[in-house]
Amino acid sequence: MRRIGVVVNPIAGMGGRVGLKGTDNKVEEARARGAEPRAPERAVEALAHLREQGEALELYAYGGVMGADEAREAGFDPVVVGEPGESTSREDTREAVRRLVDAGVDLVLFVGGDGTAVDVAETLEELDTETPMLGVPAGVKVYSSVFAVTPRAAGRLAVSFDRVERREVNDIDEDAFRGGDVNTELKALARVPVGEDLQSSKQIGGGTVEQLAEAVAADVEDGVTYVLGPGSTLDAVKRELGFDGTPLGVDVWRDGEVLVRDATESEILATLGERNVIVVSPIGGQGFIFGRGNPQISPPVIRQSEVEVVASRRKLDDTGTLRVDTGDPELDEDLRGWIRVRVGKFERRLLKVA
């Protein structure tokens, strides 16, 4: 019987839809902007799918909102190994991992982003244990390769894996990230279940996009509201449109005017018009077009818009399959299938959204 330990960072991802690009040291500001917790619902989704697998397992969890509450909502009666403090912290995450390892779990299933992954990986390393870890993606920035591509995929992999491998745990400085600088740092190498539904480490940069940006900018239409996603490719498009955009944020543009810079979800929704086009570029090496780095482009925004995916040929050569993880399974299913990705002035490539 497999024993799975669960720990949830309940504040992970709160800063995404309100434009904070992360939650480190920004929890109160995120709440002031109306942010809603994202990690608990992602945890319930993963655990519900875990339960549906029908495998014999015992579930161990840290108390309250850090695992036990979500486990019960998913239909489990977990063994509770400890209780967090009144205000959860990184030390609570680390203590949860210690308690789960002491309980003899076969896998630490954590819910959060890269910061949580670092806390889990470093604690496992300090304990000198061979216990593997697996992430349910819930953070704004998910650069590490220790995460499943979706919560449901995490639920499947947690019970089906039969071997593990070493994978990268990366993190960035969120304050620098908010200022437009992306400096990743390898924090640890962690033991992770082997499976097809694991995401790759994010690749930064690579390839020229000037001609692509010129082509996209030349084809904008009057009266259309453009929601321009983050990343270097879209940054080049924004420059072609005549403004300095937010490299790691979402900007909204219409008829030669920037309507909102570094927009939150609510600001995007407020500026949408009769016809709206979301322009995004996949994350290099991972292939995500929604669900990583751009949670401001939420399901309500996507449902009111057309979607155009643009990428350099080099990026597509390195990417292969596109992915979505919007947090809305029905929308994810609608988005899956074959789409045309613009790679030049006239050329488009058919690529599958998995």
C-alpha cells in the first residue's frame, strides 16, 4: 500500500491574477487587491483525481489549510501529522515535510510554486532521505521540472510511478522579476517520479523574433482590443506597436493606445470590447500558453477572446507540444487540439495543444 504525504502552501499563486507576479512578501497586498487563494482548489482537484485511481493508499497530511482540509474535501480521511501556526509560513512547510518523512511516506506531494518546491527539496536534502517529491502547480512562476503539467496529472502520477529520477528545482528573485529581470538559480536536484506528464525546466530567451514582431504588429486591426501576454517575443511585438511594454506582465492595447499596463485580471476584463484578441507565446521548453506566468489572462478573459499564438521557429523546434492549465478543466478541453502558430509574416505551423 502506497503512503502519500500532502502539504499545501495555501497562499501560493494568490498574486497572479492581480498582477503581482508572485506572492513572496506580497500576501497582504494581494489580499488588498482582492486576490483569492488558488492552491487549495488545485490541491482538491489533484487529490480527487488521486482518489479516483482506485489504488490502495494511505494519505498523510499536514493540518488545516496546509493539506488536511483539502484532503477531506476530496473524500479522504487523512492521517494528520501536525498542525501549522496561526499564520502559515515557509517554516510550516519545512516542518510538514519533516513530519511526513518521519511518518514514512513514499512520496511528498506538495502544492505550490517554485518557492514551495525549494522548501520541500531543501528539507528532504537536509533529512538525507530518498523520499521523492512531486509538485501540483499552483504558483505564478513555475520554472522547476519537479511539477506535473496539471493537478490531475499529479494525481495520476502519484500512484502510478515505479521509478524516480533527479530533476531541477529552480527559483528566481521575485522583486527582480516584478522589475522585468529574470534570473533563475538552480537551488536543488530532487528525486521525482518518472512520467510523461512532468513539465520541463523553463528555458529563458533564445532566437530572434524581430521579423515575427513586425508581422504581428503590421496586421493589427482597428477597433480590436489586444491582450498582449508576457515574455520576450511579446515584448518585441509591443515595441513594434510603439510602446515599452511590461516584459513579464500583460498589457492591453487598442487603436494605437495602451489601455492598461501590467494589467490585473479585473483590469483586463474592464477593457475588453466587442472583439478581443489574446496574443501569447509558449514558454520555451515547457510549451505552456496559458497557466504559467500569465494567470491574469484568466478563463473569463479567454472565453471572451480569440487566441493567437506566436513563436519563433527556434522556440517551436525546442517546444514540440503546447499545453494549457487554466484551472478550468472544461476550458482546457476546449482549447486542446490542433492550432496554427504564427512563426513569420506569412508562415504558420500546425501544433497540437495537449
